[in-house]
Amino acid sequence: IYSLNNNLRIVVSDNGKGIPINKIELLGKQTMVSKKGTGTAIFNISKRLSGIYNGQAKLEITSELNRGTSILISIPLDSKGVLHQNVEGVYS
């Protein structure tokens, strides 16, 4: 977790087998389903971040086969470095 360019950045990484690029592209779509689970969690997280932070939050996935995967969540901070949320109507 760190701050860069007026954004709070959260990175979660692993050193697993990685995710093929075509699967990463599908993770952003609500319809992805696999034998081991669903990609709807990534879709829902991205959608909620967008709603809470007025489209300014970002979720990026990078992966390299046999090396691992990283997920970066970037959330905007105000000029004082404070998080502000627009939660009204997000959960309805």
C-alpha cells in the first residue's frame, strides 16, 4: 500500500502459475465462469469502486505465466491526501 500521484495504491501479488491474457480479459466481464469458480468477484469489485469513486478508481491485473499475478487497485485521494467516497446509491 502506497501513495502515488494523488492516488492510494494497493497491490496484491502472488508467485503462482499466472493467468493467461485471454482469461484476464474475461475477468472484467460478469459472465466469466470456470470449473474452479467465477470471475464475478473481480467484475463486482471493479464496478463498486467505479461507483464509489465516480469512475476515478482503477483495478488492473497483470500476470506472467509461471511467474505470478498482481492486482493493482488505485483509489483517488483529495488534495490533502484524504480518501473521499460517494457511497450514496452504490449498494441499491
